[in-house]
Amino acid sequence: MSSNGSVFSETLQGITNTKLEELSKRRSDFESAKSNILSLLENEEDPIQRLHTLSKGVKACYAPKPGKQESAHHATQSRNPALELQLKNLDCFLAQAKYDPSLSTKMLQTWEDSLLRHLDTQSLKYQYASLYAQLVTEWLSTEKASGSADVDVAMAEGFEDVANAMKQDARREWEDTVFGSANVNKDDLEKYLNTLFGARDPDASSTLKALNGIRAKVAKFESEMLADNQFNSANLEWVAEGLLASGLLTEEKRGVLKDFKNNPIILGEVADVLNMRISSLDSWSWGSDVSVEQRRQINGVYNVLMHEDLLQAIFLQYIGVKWSVFLKGALKQFRDNAGAWKSFQKPIPKIDVQRRRYYLGVEGQGQSVQALRERLYRQHYFMAHLMDSVVQRTEGADGEEEAEYVANRPDIQARFRQQKRLPPPPPPPPPTIPLPAARLSAKMVQSMAPQNMAPTLENHNPDDDDPDAKRPMQSKQRLLRLLSTEIAISTKIHGEMTAFHSTFERWNTLLPHETILGVLSFLGISPVWLNFFKKFLKAPLRFLDDDPSTPSRSRTRGTPASHVLSEVFGESILFCLDFAVNQSTDGSTLFRVEDDFWFWSRNHSTAVTAWKSVTEFVKATGTCINYSKTGTMRISRDPGVSLEIDGSLPQGSIRWGFLKLSPQTGKFEIDQEMVEKHIVDLRKQLHDKRKSVISFVQAWNTYAATFFTSNFGQAANCFGQDHVAQMLKTHERIQREVFSPTSSLASSGGSQKPATNIVDYLKNLMQERFGISDIPDAYLFFPVELGGLDLKSPFISILQVHDTVLQDPSKAMEAFFEAEKESYNARKISFERGSVQHASGFDTRWKPEAKEDWDKFMSFSEYVLYREDVSYGFRNELYDVYKELLRIPAEDGVKVGSARVMNGINALSQLQSVTLRGITGNWHLMEPYWKWIAELYGPEVIDRFGGMNIVEPGLLPMGMVSIFRDKRVKWQG
């Protein structure tokens, strides 16, 4: 298989070399023909003859060579309609000039100058096509030499030593963990699960019934999985797609798998082999050993990935996907089982329902805030790491990873070492129940529970449209918006809110096998499949860079990275945590993305109870909390008031990415100190990539444009305009400091002005290496298909929402309070006038118990009691505010292009031999980012290149370009 991948790469490189040689020959032929034309013009003084010679020469320059079938550069079939038309018309005018003495010399000179500009433009296009060819050649040679070339680190030789030391430390820590014992008490785990799911509690019949439903479904599914002929060409298609998106395979294996996908005969052979393999599941094994490799992520974390045989990877992917889809469906049915999973929405006491009907008549029929909360949780966070269908895939751009925060707290490591021996936290103080909660303890009815669960267009996010795609980064960004929205609302209405955020310590690495198998057994997994899962977990591992004689070691802890089965195991266990918090807090929700979880409540004691459930889970399962990423905030309506936090809740700040939640303002702010550390790393990474301009651009796009921007949080109304301003200022700082005069990235050319930004740096670099000056900015920012380098600007997308985002989120709540007061007054007037409209079926004989209340309208405090539970029906009610704060602002930048740019865009629509991306032939279908780029840099391109394409289509080696476009960046150290 390796040889196949190598043959594919060598073939593509051979094609690329041929194309680059042809480009060089074409340019040489063109420049030679152009030189001949200019030489002939030097000896000709007659204007008409000069123009005739020039016209004939231009046609010759574009004409195909003898024996060639190419017509791309023939004037009558060129990609330059303006030149084609001009030459045709000029033949007519020259015929007139031969007889008509009234045609002025000035007019003839104008025609001559126009044809000379066409020649100069074509020379320029060939020059930049050749430059691109040199850049591709540079990239290929850099890739070849990456394994053996001397490391050029002029800025600091110690960087490599430090990086290698960190890598070795990460490996030692990983080995100490995965080959060590977890010491899980199986009896305690079983007792915890029995208690949680009411296996021995007669009062928990609903939960036990739901649990038994899962077990019955498991038994049926297991028999289906062991049926004959599981594998066929059709399901191997989606298996291959999932593997290609997983990040598990090496580039070489990815190439082989792509070849497999396109060959039905090979797929049939693979299906036969895998059908035999699954029919003898009890004898399956990894083999003698599986190679593993450390891979540095952009956030500095080292992942350890397995390099199993490709057939093994396909086999495990299929099994993992099938179990993932099944388990998600089964757990959803458990959640929907009446009486098992507690709901967000609570029924309103009957007396309150009757009073509201008496005073208010028919209330609004829209959704409530509580209904919206429940819908968002169910749609986006319940078992979100499991798959909804076999064709679902995980998507994310290279660089969309959460920044790693390391707390400088000496108590963290000690607490991690001893947390399994921590005594249980003290019981929470008696809750102080506010009026709404107290009233809910009365006899309940469901008559006012919202029925409408339709999605909200106002909170529409285009990233949620594709049911076949999972986007973990979008889920995390949405969580930040949810928390910020809840803080804005809860502090204004209830006076405070408590929130905690935490994650597990190296979840995939530390997860005890005893816990995995114990939970799966509890859910009804049979011994046959438990035995298979056990062998999957206990893989015999050996590092790629170890000596071949080094024996493999069987894993005793943790799960293999990037495998769907690992996600199945993790979610099965974390489902128990979700359920525990739901039960202990009477319906509150732990919002979770993989092993990263958040909880918030207006009731401080509820947060204490939720954390108690977390600590009980940790103790029973033998897992560990990462206290450096754990913290609690109790935020008050009054920024000057500091509310006491219960001692059982974890200390520390609430963070995500580069954001830190301010306890005073309740807003997320960018942590500039953390940004500073990553600026230093970005500078080092770019320094490592500077041998290839293409690699440099890829690294910049991934780190500066994607990684930084993602970790600043997506602009939203709940963050306000200040957040957008912070992002812009921070990006300006990043670029200024990365390319500062004292930076290691200072240009080496003595005659050039030192670069202070990415554009000047790349221009200087290309001038030093290839001798080309006055490079247009568009060459850097235009898409590859038009001959550009596809450099990404992090500023444009942020600037496009600066004026559309809500300037001050607090204004939304102020508008709500005003609208609420107006609604109360209007309802009061309606009641006093006797014009209340009652719903059909209302018993008009019913009266409030107190006679003085018969004609006295309800108090304002009673009117607003169920703000979050029902729809009041007035404009800007709380439900509207909640949606408004969650909303992502529309990008509002360049809507209409100038006439010249629009003409250039329309001309692109005539290019049929190449598929355009970014800037295309249809302005209305272009993304706002590319409209901005086209309008900003398009005029310069049109002036210098005669249209929107810098290089003629067909001249670029797009096959090789697609390879480095899809290839993920390898980070140094």
C-alpha cells in the first residue's frame, strides 16, 4: 500500500514538472516573439506599417505552434475577448488607413499603444505564472528536505532543544499513564450506577424502565452487527469518507484510501476480507504491535496517534460508526422516556393558571425561554459527540482548536495527584428558594407548558444547516453565547448567577479501562462485544522512532485517539454524568462538548449540588478533573458587589480559548498575557516555515487567521461591539509584534525597507529570492485559481460585523423592561374595562378566593412571575431578547462592486476550463469576505493584468496545488 501512495505522489509530481516545463517553454517562446516584434518596430517609421507589423506580430504571439492542437492562446479563440475584438476591428481600420489620409497619426498611435499594452500584460501574466511555478518547486523541495535538512534557526539554537525536551516530557508522562494502573474500585462503580439509575429503588421505576429499554435495544443491535455480509461497496464509501475526515490516517494512507474509493473492484475485495473478519470477531486482534507517533497540535499539545494497517482502520471505523449511531438513538429514547429525564420546563400550579386566565384571558401562543433552552440543549448538546447517521462527518478547518491554558497555581498539581482521595464535599447549605420556585412546589398541572417547539429563524446559524456535519468548534462558540446571554438576563432579573466550567484531565489518555467496560456492561453489552472492546483498548503499542527491537507494551489505560469507538466509550461514561446532574438538580442541565462541561444557575445552591454530582462521578469512575482549567464565578447585578462562593465549588477563573470571564462585568475579555505567549510561538513557527513561501502562507492562515480568531470567540450580540473592537486591536498587535524590527522575521535584504506586516514581509521575501519587485497586493490575497497565494486577512470578516453587532447588550434588557411595563399597563386597563378575552372553555364562574381581588387587577410582581415559562405575547418580550442576544450579526461589507470590478467578475463567468473558488463569475453567490477582497484589490489587478485573473487558467499545476491546500500544517516542536 505504501508503494501505491508513493506511485501516486511521484506521478502527480511528474505531471507537475511537465506542466512547469511547458509553462517555461511557452513563456520563452512568447518573449522571443515579442522581442522580434519590438526589433522590427525599431526600424520602421511609417505609422501605418508599424501598426500592420505590430498587429501581425501580436497574432503570431498568440497563435498555436505547428503540430499543436492547443488553441488557448489563439487570438480568435483566446481568453481575452477584448483583444480578439480589437484585432478583428483593427484589420478593418488598417484597410481604411491604406486609402483614407484623414485618419490621424494620433489615432494610429493610440491603437499601437493599446496593442503594446496587451503584449506587456501577457508578459506580466507569464512572469507571475513563472513565479508561482518557482514557489511550487520551492515548496516541493522543502517538503522533500524536511526530514533531513539542517534546521536553520538563527534566532535561537535553544528552541529546538527546548521543543525536543517538551516532546520527551510529554511522551514520558503519556507512557507513565497509559501503561499504569487506574485502581478503579469495581464494586463502588457498580454501586454508583445502581444508585444513579434506580436499579434497586422501587420509587425509580420510570428510570429503571428506560434503562431496561436500552438493554433490550443493545441485545437486538448486537445480533444485527454479527449478521452475514455486513460490508459492501456502498457502506465502504461512507466508511472511507469518515476516515478521510478523522485525522487518523497519514498522508500516504489517505492517498491509498482515495484510490480505493474510486475502484469498485478493490472495494469488493476489501468487503470480502472484512466480512470474514467480523464473522470471527472473537478471534480479532491488533497483531504483534501497532506503531504510535507523537504529533504536535497548533495549541502546543502533543497527541499520540496510532498507525494501524489501513484495513484495520476501515474495520474499526465501520464498527465505531455503527455503535455510535445506535447508542445515540438509544440514549435519546431514554431521555424521552416519561419520568426518567427531568425537563427544563416545569408545570405551573393550578391556582396560578386560573388566576392568569381570570385576569389576562388569552396569553401569547409563542415559545417560552425555557422551551428555547430545552430545544437548544437537545439539538446541539445532548450526546453531541455521538453520530446522528452513518454519513455524518466531523468538520473543522485546520487551526480550529482551543488554545491551551496553563494555570500558574502551585496547588493544581498536588490536587490532581490526590483528588481521588479527596473527602466528599460538604453538603450544600439549605437553599434559599425564591418565590417562583416556592410556588412550583404546590400541586402541579401541565396546562400552561408550551407546546410549540419550532426552530427560531432569528437564531439561525448557517453552520447548523447540514445534518451530515458535526462542528465541535461551532458548538463551543455557541456555548459561550449561551452563557453570556444567561448572565445578561439572570443578573438583571434575578440579581445574580453562578457558573462553573471544567474539563477532565487528559480524558482520552487517563480513562480507566475498568470504568469503560463496567459502564458498557451495565448498559447491557454482552461478553462477546465486551471482549472485543477490551482487546481494542489493550493495543500493543510501540513508538515509530523506537528501535525495531524494542518490544511492544499493552495499553492498560486510556482510549486510542481519533477512533470513533473511543468517542462511543467516552460518551457512554459521560452520559452518566449528564444524567446525575440532571437528577440531582431537578432538571438543570450540564452543557457539555466532549469532556469539557459548563453549568450555570441563578440559584447558587443548585450550582453547589451540581458540582457535588461531578465529584461523586469522578470518585466512582476513577477519572480526574483538570483544575487548571476549572473555575467558578458568582456574578452580581451590581458590579461593585462581590458575592460569596461556597467553599465546595472549585476555585479559579472561567476561561475558554483566549477569553476570560470578568466577575465584575460578567463579560468575556481577551487575555492579552495569554495572547503574548502565542505570539512568541507564532513567530517561531513562521521562522521555521520561511524556506517556502507557500508553507509560510499556510502557517499564517492557520495560526493567525484561524487559530487566533477562533479562540477570540465569534462576534455575537451578547458580547457587544466592545468584543469586536478587542479582536481588531489584538490582531493589529499580533501582526505588529510578529514583524517588529527586532523580530527574527526581519527581512535579510539590506536595501529593502524592513517589513512591519505580513504583506511587506512576503513581498520582500519573494524579491530577495526571485528578483521580482512591485508585486501587487492582490497576488497575495487572490485565490489560487486566479493565480494568487490565498493569503487570509483576519481583519475583513471581523470588520464586516463591527457595525451590525449590538453595540450595548444591556440595552436589550432595558427595552424589555420598558415593554413589559407597557404590557402590564395595557392588560390592567383591559381588565378594568371588562374587555378581557377569555379562551373557550374557561369557567366564567371562577373567582379569586379573596373577594377584594375580584375587581382588583393582579400585582406587577405576580404578572411577571413566569417570564421564562410562558409567552406574554408582547413585542420585545424575554423570549425575543434571548434570541436577539444569541444572534450572530450578519456580515455587512461590500454589497455592490464598482463597474470595473463587476465587468471583471462577469468576464470570469466565461472561463469554463477551471472551477473557481472564492472570487467567481457570480457576484451574488460570492461570500462577503471575497466580495471585499475583489473590490479592494480588483482594480489594481485589472489595471496590470487586463482582468481579474492574474495568471491564465490552465497554466498553474492545480493538482499539486490541491495537495498542499488540503495538507495540514506540521508544527515545529
